[in-house]
Amino acid sequence: MSWPDVIVVGGGAAGMMAAVTAARLGAAVTLIERNQKVGRKLYITGKGRCNVTNHGSPEEVRANVPRNAKFLYSALEHTPPAWVEEFFESLGVKLKVERGNRVFPASDKSADIIDALFFELKRLRVTFVNDRVAGIGLREGAVRAVEMGEGKSLIGIPCKAVILATGGLSYPATGSTGDGHRLAEELGHTVVDPRPSLVPLESPDAFCAQMQGLALKNVVLTVKNSKKKTVFQEQGELLFTHFGLSGPLVLSSSAHMRDFEKDQYTCAIDLKPALDEATLDARLVRELAAGANRDMDNLLGALAPRLLVPVLLERSDILGNKKAHDLTKQERRRLLELFKHFTVAVSGPRPIDEAIITSGGVKVSEVDPKTMQSKKVPGLFFAGELLDVDAYTGGFNLQIAWATGRAAGEGAVEYLGERNGTE
């Protein structure tokens, strides 16, 4: 049996890109993935459509990376979104650009991205191994082998370089169970405490559970911290749940709430963003006049979803059976304010295993930003979500995966050349 030059641990976006890159450069590559199929997390990204990247410049990508953006300068300049788009087009995947410069497969099928990578790996004769990596063996301080399996049945595979691309802790069912953090720490690396990012939010407000399942479209969500500073504001869709809030807007907003231990956040929803207060007030006056003899809980059905009506009335301190013609100016004002500023308290994020992305990971000051090689262990490389970098929604996190994966693949092959020259 011939032994691999490079072993890639993790068959997600970053791992597959690293394996493709190293194999294209002539290295013998083995890809170890604990799931039976590669790319499991890619199947669920972008609601199953796979938001491949963002059709922008490297600068625009870095502007959407709130943590350690400078570390990504070299990787993103070398592998910008344009390169990623060309890469997948060359593999036969037609792409399209949607709102917010989000790039998707034209088919709207994440399987097209996964299949393109899988068949390219097969074409390049990359060896696939379905197993769990238990440890990484060193000799004279440098990588020399990977140990696989459990307990007494450990199997060692000699190699010259290892690329860790195991992901973070989000979506553990896809294989992101923290093995990479453990392996990195065992080899002397610092792991910044992982935290959930792009995650639903919990609220102490009982009315959230009362409206469980209610989806609001084309609303504006504004998030402020305890100093009343706006940290997020965007229009889109959100969902009330039994625990609080979820949906695309909420997931995006959570990435901006980075200090739950030190800060408190409040969400405010503009239910009628297309109407300013004066216009909305005039609309209320007309509805009240037209339905003067109707009960308020019946009349509000023309202005708000059914599940929202009793909450609006309760928070406005208005009885549901009150006739429209009896509504006072003060009560109308309270209703108006709720329509434009429906506040929801936030107690914290949902558990990390419900997050799309993990914030935290291998400390980037211990990693070479050009090659992704460890500064502590020669022959050890990192890529993707395992690193302490994360971004907002819009294809930016996958862009980071492709860029760091390619850098790690090239870095590993460059290291092989240097190592062969000294042996």
C-alpha cells in the first residue's frame, strides 16, 4: 500500500477544496470523513440551495467578517469570489447572482456543488476513508502520521502533512463535533472558546410562544445594545417560535450580538416599513371610521396576521371586544407605536448545536495567514470554520472556507517540497 503525502481531515467545503488543490498540484491525498458522504453540511446551506459565495470584492468580503478579518487578507486576495465562481463554472456548475450579491447554483440544488467537488476528487484519485481521527502523530516535532478509529483498534497512517478542516461545533449531526478543537489543543494550539453565530434567539417574552409559527415577511428588524446603539438593521423575514425568534433576519442579526455576557440586546420590529408613522396613522383612522361598529379584534385582522392581533391588543391595553368608535387617541397612538416598534427582549442565543456557524476556534495568531500552516507544528495546516474567523450571512462563510482550503492545500504541497529538499 502506498502512503499519502497529505491527509485532509474533514470532508466539508474547506476540506474538499484543500484536497482538490493539493491533488491538482501532484500530491497523493487521502480525505478522511467521519460521515459516509462528504459535504453533508453543504446540503443544508442556503436553505438547501447552497449560497456558494458572494459576488463581490475581497474588500467587501472582509467588511462582512467581524472577527479577525485581517488574517484573511492574503487568502482572499489569492482566492477572491471571482475565482470561486470560475472554479465551479469550470466544473460544469452554472451559477446565478441574487439579491445581496448572493451566488447560488442555477439549479437551486446544493447537490450540484457537492457532486462537482466529489467527482473532481475522484478524477484526481483522492482516496476516501470513512473514519474518525483520534490523534495526530509527531516525530521530531513535525507531523508524521494520523491515528484513526476507537480504543484498541487504532490504525496509524503515515503521512507528511495534515490539513485539519473539521468545522466547528454547529450542526453536530453533520460531523462538526469538536474533534478539530481537541486535536489542535493536543498539539499545543490555543482554541478560542467556541460560541454560536448565525443562530436563533431566545426571548423571555411569553407572547413569542403565543405566536409560535407566525412568519412575518418584509419587516424591518432593528437590534440595539444596552447603550441604545443600533448594531443591526435589515429588512426581510423572521419567525416567532416557542423559545423566541428565528428566521433569516434573526440569524443574520445574531452575528452582530457578540457580547451576551457583557451586554443586553433588544429587537424592534417595524411591521409596516413601507408606511411612515403619519401615513400609517391615517390608515388606522380610515379603518376605524369604516368599521366604527366592529370589535377591535375583528377590525385589526385587516392590518395584521391573525396570531398577532391579540398580542397587539394586549400590549396596547385594548380590550378585544371594544368597538372601534370607542377607541381613544391614546389607544390609537399605542397601536401605531407597536406597528412601527414592536419590541422583543433577547435573553441569549440558542445552543451552539443549533447555530449555522461557530464563532471561535484555533487562534489565528498561531497560524500562517498565507499558507494556513501551524506556527507550532510543521506539517499541520488548518482551514475553514475550525479557525477563529466567521462572517455574516450572504455566502461569506463559504467564501472563507474555499479561500482558506485552497491556501492550506497549496501550503501543504509547498511544505512537501521544502521537506523533501531537506531529507
